Amino acid sequence: MITIGSNTAIRTGFAGASVYSMTKAAVAVLVRGSAIDLAPRGITVNNVQPGPTATDMNDLGHREMVKPLIPLGRIGEPDEVAGLVAYLASEEAGFITGASYTIDGGYVG
């Protein structure tokens, strides 16, 4: 099982985002507990926490506003997030469970 959370589970830098951040932190905690509950059945549970990504959810104005805050100097691409999800769904990741992976170019550093 793979959930998609947000890097705001770790830190938010914008006013008005506290409730959104709280819900994403709850997803990360749910993943840790579910991983323990489902491990005896051989089910792994992990969480992907993207940062700013070039999707319809983030309009161009928002992307340009946050880009200087990202150490890698760019917004993430959907294929990069999908690549992490694909890895976690693969057999090679069969010993990974209860983890949250932040993929945000160093934004929450």
C-alpha cells in the first residue's frame, strides 16, 4: 500500500496551511501504524511526500514563488514522484515498510 501525502507533513512555510499540514502528518502516522498491523500478512505500507510539483494543482504563479526556496532550484516533475512510487511498489522494495519518503528537492531540508 502506498499513500501520497505531502512534504508539509514535516514543515509548512505559509500562513493558513496548518490544517492541511496536520492532515498530511496524520497520513504519515497512519502509515507507520498500518505497517505494523499489516506486516504479518506480508503487506508493506509506505508514504510518498511530494513537495512542489509541476501539476495542475500548482499554478505557474505558485511554482515561481516557491522555486527560490528549493535548494535544487526547480519544481519537481510528476515522473519523478511516479518513479519513487514505482520503486516502492516493486519487489526490490519488499523490505521497506512504515516509511515516509519526502521528494521535494531539499525544500524541507
